[in-house]
Amino acid sequence: MKCLIVEDDPTLSAQLAAALRDGGFTCDIAADGTQGEFLGSTETYDLAILDLGLPGMPGIEVLTRWREGGATMPVLILTARGDWTDKVAGFRAGADDYAVKPFRLEEVVIRAQTLVRRAAGHAQAVIKAGPLRLDTQLGVITRNGLALKLTAFETRILAYLIHHQNRVVSRSELSDHLYDSAADRDFKSIEVVIGRLRKKVGEGLIETRRGEGYVLRTAA
Ligand code: CA
């Protein structure tokens, strides 16, 4: 899952990025409103965390432009304590949730994970996929009740497929949601990891559609 953080306080954005990476996210950081507006309009994200008080362009305007441009990712806004008008303006502009500064990083990570799974249509914190279970808060995937031994990258790929089970996910969609914008995108390594995952989760669950992508098939 890929997250955009738009926050002008470099200490806070670094802390947020570290906590979100521990929570299974890949993160891009924008330090002002103009860059944030550009990234959110041109890159693919599963979630954006948006400070409202930003240099360059105010957060509300950033959000308004994203939504007018058709960006549908969930957006969590960061607001100052006691400023309820900020929250109202944020929701009117298309925000999905908010956190009040100063916040606990754990709280923002849980809210982020919740927004992402709800956007994918899952109401429960544990997502079922055939014999697999993804605990979205712990980032643990089990098969028939036993934890799978997965690398961080394998977990990110399988978690994405579990969120989007029973539909074809192309390699470019996977790479959009797994790598941050600065990374070298490598289709070959995705293929290798899918091969390893197939062995770990058991035959028949992950199908390859030639020229299309992959399906985690859990329904007939
Ligand atoms: Ca700020």
C-alpha cells in the first residue's frame, strides 16, 4: 500500500513515514502544498495524509484540487487542536478522517490501515481470503491459522492481493502500489516474489493471467 504524506514539518513527516512503513506502507513525502498537489494528482496512492497548514498551497486547496481532478484515495487530514472549522472545511473538501495534533503515531497508523481496507470494501480488521487471513493491524498473514513466514516485500504483495482478491491485478498496478516514486520499478522481481508466494500459500490460490496479471482466487 502506498501513502502520500504532505507535511511541512520534516521531523513529523519522517516520524509518520517510519511508523507507516512499519505498518506495511510505502511512503512518498511532500514538504509543501504545491508538490503535494502535484504528486497526489499524478501518482497512484492508496491513502494520503495531508497537513492543512502548508506553505505553497493551503491543504484545503490541495484536497479540493485532488478531488476535482478525480483522485479518489482516502485522505486523512492533520488539524490543529481545537480548530473545528478546519475539520468541517476538510470534510467538505473531501477528507475521510482526521487526526488532531499532537497525535500518537500508532493512532494515525491504525486510522490509515482502516481507511485503506474500507476503501477496498472490507469492514473487518481481519480480511479473509480462502484459507488465508490478513490481520491488517498487525500486518500478519496466516494460512489455516498458522503464520506464514514472509519477507516484508512478500507481505506487501500478498496483502495487496488479499485486499483486492478475485480480480485481476496487473503487474503495473502492483508496482504502482508497492514502490515509492523514487524507486526503480522492477517487474522481474515482482514475478520472482509471486513465484515464491505461490509456494508459500499453496498451489491454486494465486493464478497468473498471461498478459494481464495475477488473481488471488478465493471464490468460484
Ligand atoms: Ca504545517
